[in-house]
Amino acid sequence: MVLNYLWATFFLVAFAIALFQLIFFNDTEIFQKLVASTFDNAKLGFEISLGLTGVMTLWLGLMKVGEKGGVVAILARLVGPFFHRLFPEIPNRHPVFGSILMNFSANMLGLDNAATPLGLKAMKEMQELNPDKDTASNAQIMFLVLNTSGLTIIPISIMVFRAQLGAVDPSDVFIPILLATFFATLVGLIAVALYQRINLFDKVILAYLGTLLLLICGLMYYFSVIPQEQVSVISTVASNVILFSIIISFIGLALVRKVNVYDAFIEGAKEGFSVAITIIPYLVAILVAIGVFRTSGALDMLVNGIAYLIGLTGVNTDFVPALPVAFMKPLSGSGARGLMVEAMTNYGADSFVGRMASVFQGSTETTFYILAVYFGSVGIRKSRYALTCGLLADLAGIIAAIFIAYLFFH
């Protein structure tokens, strides 16, 4: 219901603002721009789905090889005790735990192209366990919110953009982004746990979370002591070596177990095309709504209004020029990326605004996109409290990003 009202609100607000501009400012082109944006974003939604087809075909094929070779089952056993407490509805040692772990790992390494098909695979497996097929289950909501919080250990793409735009130290946003996404993930986890009455003080949960925290602290320390110019190189190489090693382990173990890896790959790959086709209407719906909202000027008005209110309090407003990135990120990853590049171009990659925009870009994920694609891929229409918890995680990430950026760069 929340998504239903929000989707309609995007259109209604866009229409009201456009009508105001036409009547009072004689902007005769505003409605032409709105209509053009609907066509442009409908085309964009189709193109994104088409682009996902090849990637999903590849990774769903590899996942099938991993399943038949036994790697996914091994991963499921490793994380089973922890995931069984976060996803109590899923049977112990179910193969979906392996898919969930693979998706989270790809997200943490900043490998979006690999993470999406793995996430869709996990969502499909959870849908098979879902008794009410058009309503999101507790497990699906927990999985989606943890995805929208966007825990990223190595923000490769952001560091690449900063390097291209002349940053002296492209990796200086590495630790701030890691901290901001950690807070976003923690708040998302707590929010869903409260809804689902999951005991986060369980000793198994605390043990796994504590181990993850130690790993993050260890990585932060390592990247803080090595030469800064090596951070981007090492993180890029490590991410891709890990990813390709996973592929080799899938194929290698399958060969050891005498699995016909080619036939297994084709079997899984066939699922990729059908999934890509399924998500087109959901993706087009959300992108068109976001497009008219932005084109009407509603997003700019929202940012300027917040800037005005913040200015009244006497709080430092140096971060405000980067706010469009924060507001756009939950709506559109590509839109937020464009605004980040625009901020670094106009203010400088090493300016406070440029760094702030980079931290905003890495602090959360594209909540509406993930919700549309993941739930749309399995035909879920009722998202329950998923959007509420996802946006809470986004808000936590944005607030954390502001405080952390001031601490590191101001």
C-alpha cells in the first residue's frame, strides 16, 4: 500500500508543480518535458531489463553449476546458523542460504552486475517457500532491506569516477563510505527485526555480526596503512580475483563430482531470459514515476526547502549542494551517479561537496529499483513494511554520511 500511494504521489505532485509553472511562470514547455520523460524512462526501463538479460543468463547458469556441484550447499552450511535466525521461516540448510550469501558478498565487493542476478535467484527460491504468492514473506523483506542498505566494503566504481575527475586521492572516501553503509545496514536490520520480533541479542547472531565487524575493522586498518595510491588497485584486483575464483570453484567441484557443467549451465541460463522479461513492467512503472517527479522540478524544490529549513537553525549548510545525490540514490542509481559527477565537476573532486556527494552515493542503495526488480521478478504486489524499513535504512545512511563526512573532510 505504501508503494501504491507513493507511486501515485509522484505523478500527482509532478502534475501540480507543472501546472503551477504553466499558469504563473508561463512555462509552456513543462508538460512537453513531462511527457517526453515518460517515454524516455519507459525506454530506459526496457533497456535496463534488456541489459540485465545477458548478465542474469550468465550468473543463473553459473549458480546452477554451483548447485549441482555442491558449492552452494557448502556455503549454506557455513552461514546456516546465522541466516536461520535472521530468516527463521526458511528450513535449516536450505540452498537459498548459499544464494543469499553470494548476493551479499557481491554487493560488499561493489560488483553490482553479479549481485543482481544472484539476488533474483535468491528471491525466486524464497518465493517457492512463500505461502502467499502475491505478498512479501518475512524472509523476502529481510533480504530486500539488507540489500537496500547497500553494505559496501570496496566502492570500486566511485573511486574510479573520482580518479577520472582528478581527485588527488580517489580512495579517501573509502572508510567514510564503509562506515555510512555499515550504519545503514545496522538500522535496516534492527527495523526489520523489530517488525518480525527477531532477537538480535542471540549469541549466534552476535558472534557472526562481531566477526563481520572485526573483518571490516581489519580492512579499514589495512587500507589506512598502505600507500593511498594502491588502495584502488588492490581493491579492484582483489574483488575480481575473488569473483573469478568463485566461478572456478563452481566449475571445478562440479567436474570433480562428474557433473555435466555445460548442460547444467544451459539449464540455469534459460531462467535468466524469463526473469528479465518478467521485471520489465515493474521497472518501467517505477522509473517513469521517478522521471516525471524529477523533471517537474519537485526534487529540486524538496532539496531547496530542506536547505532553507536547515539554514534557519544556524547549522552549517556546506553539505546541502550534495543533497540531490542523497535524495536521488533511493530513486535511481544512474541518476544519483550523474548528480555525483555533476557535483564533482562543478565544485571539484577534492572539494567538501565533491567528497560529500561521493559518500552519499556509496552510503545507500537504489531502494525503489531493488524493490521493483526483486519483488517484480516473482510477482509480489504487496510489499508490506519492506519500503518503510528500506527507507529508514537509507535515512540512517544519509545522516551517518553527513556526520562522517564532516568528521573526515571538514
